[in-house]
Amino acid sequence: MRTIIHLVKKEFLQILRSKLMLRVMTVLPTMQLIVLSFAANYDVKHLKVYMIDLDLSPSSRLIATTLEGSKFFDFQGYTFSQKQAFDALDKDKADIVIEIPRDFEKNLVKENHAEVQILINAINNQKSGLANGYMQAILNEVNKNIRGEWIGFNPDQTISQIDVVPVNWYNPTLDYPTLMVPGVLAELLSLITILLTALNIVKEKEIGTLEQINVTPVTKFQFTMGKLLPFWVIGHIIFWTGLSAGRIIFGIPILGSLWLLEGFLSIYLFVVLGIGLFISNLAETQQQAMFVAFFFIMAFILLCGLFTPVENMPQWAQWLNVVNPIYYFVEVNRLVLIKGSGFKIIAPIMGGMVFYAVAINSLAIWRYRKTT
């Protein structure tokens, strides 16, 4: 035990001597958390709309007025030329072109049916999907107003219909920082801890201090724990600093037990540090270690479900998430912080992380070549 303590002390002294390293581990992740959480917002506003109005009726003007009053749209004006509107769509000067045909109002009033053509720039799939939803909602509202005014009755009272009233649990206002901050924090913590650990042993190989350690009676286990424990402590500092910043700046809810989150964090850090240590044992140079670490980190981040729901991924991608630690940490962060889940809910995930930590660190210890 005394040997491990001395190794841990040595690692802390090396870390504290580097002012740049201290900034990378504290200031940098906090700034990234703030910037990414503000930037990662799925709300779409200021959609540019052109209208081809061939009807010039009060009903078509009502549609234009409604669009002008919406916070989601920037009404670009009228045109009577399809070519002009299509050119604006092609040149990315318009996101939506809505065409009101001739006799629109006449057909709506007399035949109880009228068609409107909506053309949406779908180069951005997510943006186009939201734009379509916004347009449908506005046209439905306009349709009610027009029918009520011209037909002379209130359709809400005379037409039988099913009203769907959605209730969003745990994040009622669909606040994106509430959704993103726990996930972004998990990603930043994993990225920094894996990268720092991956570069650690390789750096000692390059400067020659690893050979000096290898000729001492320090065992593989002692050497590994001496390397892991300092970054385990640093990982805690990064996480709780980031969570505090998220609470103060974004007001993210903390509904569950922080002690439960701390217990999972303690196990999780051994997983990501073990991955970094294993990469460090494989690589011969810091450049190699960095490339391999980024390969795994990018794969973990893209598959973790923060930006794309895991359920929408192909089956093979969902299987890969079995060995993706970030996927589990994002899930647990959201369950504990936003949903307030207890130990019974996350116990299976925590058990899997214990197995993962033992397996990856055993592999890292086995892979470390101690030569004399």
C-alpha cells in the first residue's frame, strides 16, 4: 500500500508542475460544457418563407399574416412567379415556399376542401422535419379561423373530434440544456480522462522514466493503481465542477440522489481510465496513443445516443453500445438528475460497469510489459 501511495504522490507532483495540464483538466471542460450546451439546441427559428399567392383573397392574406406573426418564420414576402420562388429555394435564400393556388378560398368555402403546396428545403433533415411540423400547425389554426368565419359556426363545438393533449414528464418545457448538459458532461469527462490516461505511460516511455520504474520491485498492480488513482480523483473534480456549472448557469434539475450518482461515477471512472491505460500500453508514441484514443472516443460519442436516439440506429450499432461506456453514463446521468431514479433502477447498469471495470483493468495490467 505504501508503494501505491508513493506512486500516486509522484503522479500528482508531475501533474501539478504543469500549469497547462491543470487548465486542460479544469477550465477547458467547464468552458466546453457551457459552449456546447448553448450550441446544441434543436429549436429551429427564423425559417425563411416565400409565398406564391395566386388567389389574393382574404384567406390567403390570413395565412401570410399568421406566418409573419410567428416566431419560427421570417416572412420574405410575396411573389407571383414559381421560378423566382424556386430559385430562392435553390440558392438557399428560402427554407420554405408555400403556394396558394387560384380559387383557394372559393374551393375551401364551397367545396369544403382546398389544397396548398408546401416546398421545403430538406438538405437538413432535422430542420425540414421541424419546419413541416410548424407549417402544419399554422395551417390547421388558419383553417379553423377561416371555416369559423365563412361557414358561420365554431368547428371546435360542432365537429366531433379527438383532442390530444401531450404531457411531457421530467422535462415539461422540453428545455434543451436540461436534456443536453448531463450528456455533454459525460462525454467531456470521458474524453479528457481517456486521453490523459492514454498519453500518460507513453510519455514516460518517450522520456525514459518507465525503464527506471521497471527495474524497481514495483508490481504490475501497484504500477497500474499508481497511474489510475490520480486521474480518478481528477475525474471527480471535473465532473462535480461541470455539474455545478450546469446547475448555476442552466438551472438543470437535480431530482435524484447525488450520493447514488457519486457511486456510479466512482465505478465508471475506473472503466474509462482502464480503457485509456490499455491504449497507453499498446502504443509506442504519444501520437499513436492520441490517434487510437480519438478513434474509440469518436465512436463512443457518436453511438452514445446524445445526438441520435439509440432506438433509431441499426441493430448492429445498438449491439456496439454494449461496450460503449459513455452510453451508460449518459443514461444514468439523465435517470438520476432529470428523472430522479433510485438505486433499484440503475443497479443493473452499475453491476455491468463493475464487471466492465474489472475486465478492462485486468486486460490493461496483463498487457503492461514489465521488463527488468
